[in-house]
Amino acid sequence: MKTKIFFLPTATRPDDFPPLPQGFGRFWHTGVIHQGKVYECFGHGKHSVTDWNATKRRELKSSKAVFETVAIDERRLKSEITSGTSCGEYVARSIGMSQHAGPAKIHAPEEVYRWILKQAKGKPVTVNDKMQRRYRYLLTEPTGKNFDPEFKPQLTPKQMLELGVFGGKYMTDCRQEFPKDWFAKAKLCRERHDPKLNFFKINASQPLQVWRAKRWIHPDDPRGWFQWYCRYYMGRRHADDARQIKRWKAMRRHLGQIVKHCRAGDADCHRKQRQALLHWAYDSRRV
């Protein structure tokens, strides 16, 4: 659902307000105008929901407010306003920029504004496959570039598909979403999960229902981490990125176990663990 976000320039902040932190940016406040109401957070549990009327219009006009239109999560818009967080973080959660829970994380209005502009310039992708219909996202970064500094996968999605992952049963209906060359040499099987197609010839996958039961699945990526990674690699940036990168980092411990217990170059040692690492873009052939 589309709605309007307003940003108040720092230059128009009242003189009797407390000084802003250094480097706060060109905006000091932001809020949401949605279905005739104005939603604002002020931190420390202070918030307001007022009518979008002539008085509020004059107030924002006199403050030289900047307006942007963006999609919004109406449920979060209404539920997060009492969370006690800042105005920037409240809006970030409402528009899907942040999935953080609780008041600790802070996004300044300037960060939110830049994020919205970047989304507006992104290349749209619409997904219609067996698990998603009319799901739309934007590619806002170049393919394979501008990754989070803490996220350094050792294999690209194309390399993973060519080596053999998930018994060949992953991504068999996703050819329209990703580059054709990803699938030219991919080891896939439409009919069933076949461990023989895995690089280490062993099953190292848990059923999707297990991932769902453990609440590891974000609804925007119903196939799990590898789907998230493919879209991240292509240039999508999402509120779930930090969580997925944290999960990827947690797999490093398995590399340490292989180094500790296996001789260098012995690919038959801990094959299941090696295949599991391959599913997370780690290349255990290097150790």
C-alpha cells in the first residue's frame, strides 16, 4: 500500500529544541501520512496520531517539509507507534527498511530519506513461480557488488548450482527471475531431491517444513537462505539482510571443525558437513 512520508529540514527546527547529535543530517524529523491520519514518534514512548487537515498542511508547509511516496506495511505502521523508538526508526520499520524489534536500533531521518530515493531508482523484478505470485522487489545495487562488509561468500549462486546443491530440487521453477547462464550447467532435477546431484554425493538438507517450524523463513523469501542470497547477489537490499548475514556467519564454525579433524585436501572427510557448508556459499575444497 502506497503512502506519503514527510521529512522536516534541520534548518527549520525550533530554536528552543535540544541540539541534535553531530552529523544528524539535513532532516531532524519524519512522519507518515496515511489514510487521513498523521503518524509521528518522538522517542521515549512519546507519539501522536492526528488528523491530516488544513492546520497540519500549513504546519508542514511552513516547515518546508519534503514529501516522498513509498509502499508501507499498515500493520507495522499502527503497531510500532507505541514502541518508544525514534521517528526515523519508526518510519524505517513501517516501510520495511528495518525489521528490528524494540527501541534500541536507531535510523536517522536522513538515512530513511536516502533509502527511499534508492528504492525509487531500483530496477523492478516481479516474481511468478510455484511459491510466489506477483511478488515485486527492486534491484538497487549492481549485480555481485556492494555487499555488506561482513558478508564475504566464497561462491556465487551460479557456481553453487553448477557444483550441485540441495539435491538439484532447488530453483527448478525460477529461471525467469535469474540470469539464463546460471542454469546452463546447473545440476537440477524437477522430479525429486536427488543427493547424487550434490557435489559431495550426500544429503545435507533439512525439509522446508523444519525451517518454517523454527521460524527461519522470511515470507518474502519462502525458499530460505539461498533464495535470499540469490536476490541479494542480484542487487536487492532488504530489511532481512542483517539477520541472514548473521546466520551465514554462524556457519563458519563448521569450517573450523573440518580444519581440526580432516587432513588438507581430503574431500571425503566430513562430507555431510562439507555439503552443508556448500549450501551456505562456503567452499570447503579450500581447506
